[in-house]
Amino acid sequence: MARDEAYRTAEQKIEEARRSGATELDLSGISLTELPPELWNLRNLKVLKLGYEYTGTKNQLTQIPAEIGNLTQLQALDISHNQLTALPEWLGQLTQLQSLNLFGNQLTTLPEWLGQLTQLQSLNVSYNQLNALPKSLIKFRQLQSLVLSGNPAIVLPKWLGQLSQLKSLDLTSHYNLKVLPEWLGELTQLQSLVIRHTNLENLPEWFGEFIHLQSLDISINPLVPLPEILVKLIRLQSLTAKHNNLRLLPDWLVQLPLLQHLDFGYNKVNDIPLVLNKLEHLITLDLNGNPLNPELAEAYKQGFDAVKVYLRAKTEAQIMLNEAKLILVGEGEVGKTCLADALEGIAWQEHETTHGIRIRPIQVTDPDSGSEITLNGWDFGGQRVYRPTHQLFFSSPAVYLVVWKPREGPQQGFVKEWIQLVKRREPDAKILVVATHGGPGGRQPDIDRQELWDLFGKETVLDFFFVDSKPGLGHRFGQTSLEG
């Protein structure tokens, strides 16, 4: 819109507001470079918008005339997306102001006199060039919403923790915020918190004290996995964690019963936990940009209702089948087949070396529930010639047993190599390391558990066992416990 046309449009809107006695005037997004003086006559205005239109058009005001200070009834002023480099001092006369939007200007500082606006409840200073906040803002005892995003150099002072009525805080693009400041924990009334794109590496224990939090955005942060402290936010209704390199969604999400919106777009999620189907209030689930498995991807294309059907179907199948996949790998003649026999309760017997793959159902009893479980056992021959083929059958969900013989040592048993082989194919695999031939006089297992945990993580190498299939004796060694 040309300058003259924009000016005439503003004059027309001002005249209409004068005739109707309107208390709100919207001059957003008409390419204004100056304001008509007739505006100062609208003494009853409570809301004045001079900012941005979602059509993409902006105003281009470089200064605001002092006469606006005469509009003493103003409660909301939006001068976002203009070209202001400083705030005029007369702004401090608008003592009834409750909302001030300065988004997207070119401000480098905020004046101390801004603290005169003691009725302010909402302040947006995002995407300017600020590096500090005036201490006079501590007078904003009624402030409920503060948006500081897009000012990456800004220093966050401790006294912000004294804004006890704050319910909404946005700290987007504070790139140096790797650790949350402790004063943030004092804002116990927060209902909405945005800390996206901040290089945040972890969440402190006191984060769980935000018991009133309803909306949380932790997108674009190196938070892997999703911090379990979030399980304490029992009033949470919306959780956004885009672009965080997440591979798994945790089961504990089901403990957030009020969740309505989950956004895990652009991560590395292949599947979602079945327990999500128990979130009765869940309305939206955003999984865009994830490498979803084919079944889930097809359901997701059809909408959230189809995803819920997918979850129900998988849950019912799991309950009906009560099956699991058990994969035994290791060098040749370490006792994998005898171990499978022992798990099935078959008396010990000599076996010839397994060639290729032997698939067998193994019936076991769950010690907790007493229910019968079918383990679809895959017994892989250890000869190296078969290994490229073996990898084709590695798939999650499955439990992997890496079997080795202590008398030959973990190096000769290629324990690390076998774990690497499994993990390379299935990064989320769960592995048990089992030492065999543990009968009387047998060599005790000598393996560096900590080294394996350091290399692969305790979430991969779950536990270590020492067994003797022949006499039916065996025991676990190590310091971890295996559950489930």
C-alpha cells in the first residue's frame, strides 16, 4: 500500500471510530510511516493497534508522536513490527496500560521509567536487540505474561524471580542458556513456559515444582532422552518437544492424565508407546517429520482417530499373543543351544554345532503374574560366514542374549563385537550378557562391566548372568537388576 493510500486509510478508520465512539482502533499492517493527528482526539480509546497484520504487511513507524500520551485511558498498546530504536518518555504517562507489545522493533535498551507502568500485566519485548532489563521492572507486581524471546544477548537478572504473579514466560532463542537459573524455580505460579532453542542440556530437580504448569515448549534443545522430571507436572495439558533428536517416547507420559496436545515433530521416532491410548483427553498428536514405521505412518496419514485405532489394535494383539522375540548370538560352541534348552526346561544333552539359524518356541512362566509367555527363540550359529545374514533378522522389540565362554575370555568370545553388531542394526536393542559353562571348577567370569556400560550404556546392556546349563545351576553377576 502506497504511503498516501495508507495515510488516507488511517484517517478513514479514525473518523469511523470517532463517530461510533469506539474504544478500540486497529491500524495494523497498512504500511504507515506516520500517524494522522486526528488520532489524539480519541480520548476514550482503550485498545490501540499499530503493529503487524498476518497478511504480512507491516507499518514502518520510526517514532510515535508525544500526543499519544494524551490517550490516558489506553489499556492495551501494540506497536510491534515497526522501526523504533527507542521508546518515547511520554509512554510513562499511560498509567492505565495493562498490555504493551514491542515485538520486532530495533530497541537496544529499555528505559528505567518504564517501571511507572505499574498496572502492566503483559509485556512483549521479543526480537529486539536488548542485552539487559531495567531493574525498575521489578515494580511490575501484577505482571502475568513476559516474552523475552529473540534477544540472545540479554542477561536474565535474579530479580525476575520476584515477579511472583507471572503465569507465562517465553525465553526462546537464549542460545547460551545451557542451565536454567535457580531464580526461575521461584515462579511457582507459571502456567506456560517456553524455553525452546536455548541449548538446554537437562532440567533440574526443582523443575518438578511447577505444579501449575499447563503448557511447556522445550523444542530445539539437546534434551535426550525426554527428562523424566516432567512426570511431576500433573496439570500439563500441552507438551511440545520438536527437533530434539528423540528416538523414543517414554511410557511415563501416561502419568500426565490431563494431556491434550503432544507435539514431537521432527525427531527420530519410529513408534509410539501403547500406553498413549490411555490418555483420555488427548486431542492432537504431531509426529510430522519422524521416520515412522509403515503401519504407524499409514495410520498417521489418516488422522489421529486412525492412530488411536492403531494403538488399540497393537494393545489387543499384545494381550492376546503374550509373545516376545528372544535372539541368542555369540561365537560357535559357547552353549547357545544348550542355554535355549535350559530355558525351555529340556534336560541337558550334547548338541552338534548349530549352522545358520534355528528357530524354536520356548515356553516360560512370568514369575510375577504366573502367566505363560512364548519366547520365539532365534538361535544363531556363531560362524562368521553367517553374520551378514544374521543381521537381517535383528529387529526390535526383542531381547538379545550375547553368550560367551569364560574359559576363553570375553575377548576371544568377541563380546564387544557382538554387541556392536546388534546395536548397529538396532540402536534401541536390549541386551543381556550371559557367561556359560559356570559349573564347579569352571573359570569365573572376568569381564569389564563398566567398560561395556561406558561404551553402550546401561539402557542397552541391561544385565550380566553366569550360568551352567548342564547341572541346571547358574546365577547373575553384576550390580544391576533386571525387571519385567
